[in-house]
Amino acid sequence: STPATYETILVEYADGIATITLNRPDSLNALNLTVLEDVTAAASAADADDGIRAIILTGAGKAFAAGADIKQMSSLDFATAYRKNWFAGWSRLDDVSKPIIAAVNGFALGGGCELAMMADILIASEKAKFGQPEINLGVLPGMGGSQRLTRAIGKAKAMDLCLTGRMMDAEEAERSGLVARVVAHDSLIEEAESIAATVASKSLIASSMVKEAVNVAFETPLQQGLAYERRLFHASLATNDQSEGMAAFVEKRKPDFTDS
Ligand code: HXC
């Protein structure tokens, strides 16, 4: 099907891949509440669309996203933020079961870095810059920076970035384990599409189970996580795609997965 149109993002469906492009380049794709509504709605729609098997998230211009919209936030007071649970809506992305690939094309700062960390696979252009500069504004990360960044790169680097507000380049981000791959700037989207196409060629049940299992690692002690993984593995034996995948291996041919 064709995607809906949105105010702050571009959405394109092609070859089973939904590409969501943050599209407020004049403000370096600052994340205001409309962006939150648009991105989460587009991701949910792509997740629900039977023709879509993977999602790419990227930004137009020189930023992935330079953070929450400081102009919108500058008049935000405690009572409003607290009562409306400001930015909690981003957690709707956690409900997306199809793989999300963040293609970080430039600045990923504050909420931008936090949004990238909500994706499943992060790849970065050589021009990408990551950071949690909220401290420079007299605040702190509020969309997961202190939590997801710490889990991704450990206390030493997370404290360094969050307390100094400095930026780290793509090479340091890969070395630290924040991103999976760094690629040439001009081939970023091509590389993201190639990864998405590879992921899209698998059984959607298997890829969703992989995503579920890896994410459980962040929520459970080891033995519980191992038990959870084992049960999902047992469940995977009930799928046609398991029979097909293993038969294809034995018969030395390509599997024809049916997501069943
Ligand atoms: C609103 C922003 C913005 C932001 C940039 N712009 N970042 N507007 N919110 N987060 C706007 C600028 O005001 C400017 O608008 C235009 O985008 C271009 O930006 P410049 O600063 O002129 O570009 P440049 O000199 O290249 O510097 C790039 C930059 C810088 C280093 C990325 O823009 C910057 O430091 N941005 C803020 C980064 C930040 O602090 N992010 C964290 C936000 S707090 P005009 O109108 O002048 O052209 C956050 C909290 C999350 O994310 C949790 C909340 C719950």
C-alpha cells in the first residue's frame, strides 16, 4: 500500500522497506511533539502493513536530529511536563516488531541520539556526530540517554558524554559499541537499504523473535533471559519457516519463507 503523508517527515515504501526521513532540515530536524506523533504513527503503520518487512529511519540535510526542539521546550514548565509525561510517547516505538535501522547521516544529539538508540541496528555515516549535550542547557537527557547510552557504551563513556556534553565522531561511536557500522557518507542510504533488504529476506517471525529476544536481554537477569530465549527457540520449531529453512539448507537451495 502507499504510506500516509505527514507534516514533519517523508515516508516512502519501496521493495518491502519503509523509509522514514525526518524532514525539518531548517531546524536540524529538531524533535517537537508533531515529529513524535508523525514518526510513531508512521512506524506503527509500517509495522502493521503486510507489504513492509523492515524500516529505515534517517534525517534530511546535515542532521539526523539535533535533539528535542529547544525553541518548543524553552517555555515548558515542570507542571506541564510532568502532568503530560512529556516525551513518554516515544516509547510507542518499542512496540514495533519489525526491525528498525537507523541510518545516522549527521548530528545525532540529545533526543536525536536517543531516537537513534531506539532503533535495532544503528549505522553511521563518516560525518555522524553523537552526543548528549543537555547539560549545556541546564538539563539532562530525558528520552533514554542516561539509560540506553550507558547500556550501549558503559558508564565511563556515558558519564563522559553526558557530563561534558561533548560530541563523539562516528569512529569513536563504532569503537564504543554505539553503532554497528560506519560507512561512506554518500553510500549511507544504499548501505541501510542493503541491510534492510537482507533482513527483509528472512522469515518475519524469526526476525521479530530475534528482536524480542535481544531486547529481553536489557530487562532480565541472565538465567531468565536464557530461559526466555530457549522458549522462543522452541516456539520457532512450530513455524513453517523453520521447516522450510532447514529443508532448504539440507537440499542446498534458497529458502522460500512465507512468514507462517
Ligand atoms: C531547535 C534547533 C536545534 C534544536 C538546531 N536548531 N538544533 N532548533 N532545537 N535542538 C536550529 C538552530 O537554532 C538554527 O536555527 C538551525 O537549527 C541551524 O542550527 P545552527 O546552530 O545554526 O547550526 P550549526 O552552527 O551547524 O550547529 C549545529 C549544532 C547546533 C552544533 C548541532 O545547532 C546545536 O548545538 N544544536 C543544539 C543541540 C542540543 O543541545 N541538543 C539537545 C537538545 S535537548 P535558526 O533559526 O537560527 O536558523 C534534548 C533533550 C531531550 O534533546 C529530552 C527531553 C525530554
